[in-house]
Amino acid sequence: MLPTRKYPAKVILFGEYTVLLGGDILAAPYGEYFSSWQLAENSDQRLLDFVDYLFELDSEALDFKLLLQLHELVLHGWQLKSTITIGAGLGSSGSVVAAIYDVVGKKNMAPDKLRSVFQKMEGYFHGESSGIDPLVSYLDTTLVIQDGNLRVIEDLMLPKFSLYDTGIERNTQSLVSWFKSQLTEHEAFANAIDELKHHNNAIITELLNGEDTTQRTKTISTLQLEILSKLIPAPLRTQWNSTSNTIWKICGAGGGGYFLQFNQV
């Protein structure tokens, strides 16, 4: 019997891009979108291919016998049905990894150990993975990385936010490449990103301390419009500061997919 639970999408609230420079990051589950096991008439070849990949993965955390059983179940029509948009920054592959691990992986592993396993597993989809997306989905709770240390935060009061779907496809790899080239070629850009990193780190600390983060969120939003406007579709740039009760923010890589809207009370 496969698990009946849902494996939620994830949202990076603060720390996107600056995490590449060693900055802090806060990621949270977003339960409105999720993956779950369902029985269908046909087998999912993509899922079978992923399970086959896991047979070759060098990890003591994965049970070979359970992998064989899962392979048979997938052959007989068990699939992961997902409402998570692919390539929109919500961790679609992370939810798949979480769901698979929940069936074939060791239980009660420490979060940092789990993250290492998930890095290897999700590498199938991206070539390189931080392991954060599957970890958020699997644990279904907020994660914070500060000074390189991973923390699981189960009772953190997050600011109210919603997602705005641009409907625009994006290529994360090309956007990250652009970001890295700007850092090396333009000193002013690198200095501005250092300032953004400072505010990202500070707002995570403020959230953990239970402080009001409204003003800091506005500052981050303004900085992103100024220095990362390439990552904001033109129609959104005109709306970015147009409403008093909404603070816009890039979600993940930006460029398309979803954007964050923080709702001021």
C-alpha cells in the first residue's frame, strides 16, 4: 500500500540568488499544490525510468527490496499525479523525490542526512541539486539555512503571501548564468547584490525573532526592481510599486513562472 499523504510544493520566501553567495535562505511548503499517489490504467514510463535510476544510486538510505516492489506497483499503474506546474519555481521534481523516498527510504533520518540523499536523488532531474526542495516537501515544514546550518522550523509565523502566475515559461539555468556573469563583470551589480544579501539575511533573522518584517520586505522588493529588473517580466514592472497593500517579490529564479505577493494587513 502506497502512502495516502500529499507532497506539497515549496516556495523560497527569502534568499533566492544570494544563497549562491553563501547567504541565508528560508523555504516553506505550499500545500495548495502537491503530488500524490494515484492508480491509473497505464504505467508512467518517466517514473519507471527514475526508479531504474535509483537502483544504480549508491545510497544506504534506499531499500533495494522496496525499490523492486515500487517498480512493480508503477508497472501496474501507480503514478504520481501532480498539480505543481513544472519549471515554475515550486519544486515539482522535489515533490516526486519526496514521494518516492517516502516509499523506499529509511525513516527517522536527521534532516541534514536526508538532504544529502535528496541531493543525489534529485540530481536525476537537474544534474545538480541543493536537496532543499525535496526536504521541504518530505518534511512538510519550513526550513532555514543560516551560516550554512540547516534548521527545521515547525512553528514559525510566516508573513501572509500569495502566488501570481505569469504564465511565462522560463529557463532557470540561463537566468542563473546571466546572474553569475553580471557578478563577475560589473562591480556595481556585485555591490548591490551584497546589499540585497544583507537584507535577505536580516529579514530571516527578524522572522525568527517574531519581528515585523514589512519594511524589510519593501526594501528587498525595491532592490529587486532596481537591480534584477531583467528577471521581472515587463507587465509586472509597471505593477511592482503600484498598489499600497501588495509587495511584489521574485520567486525562485524569476523571469517567468510564479512571483510572490506579500499582502499587508
